[in-house]
Amino acid sequence: MAENVALVLVKPALEAAADRVREYLRNTRSESTYKAYASDWKDFER
């Protein structure tokens, strides 16, 4: 039971850290780069 409580307490901290990582990764490239990747992927799927 105590293990479950510890996991519940850690989960919000891990989610917050994951959110910060996702935001960092989103900001590593410009918006135009993401648009170009999306366009290239659409071409690839055809």
C-alpha cells in the first residue's frame, strides 16, 4: 500500500518534468521547420 502512495506523490512531479522536456523540445526548432517536416511527411505518405 505504501508503494502506491509513493507512486501517486511522484507522478505529478514526473508529469511536470515531462511537460518541461516537451516544451524544451518544441522550442529546439522553429515553427517553419515543423511545417516543413509535416509537408515532407505528407509527400512521403503518398
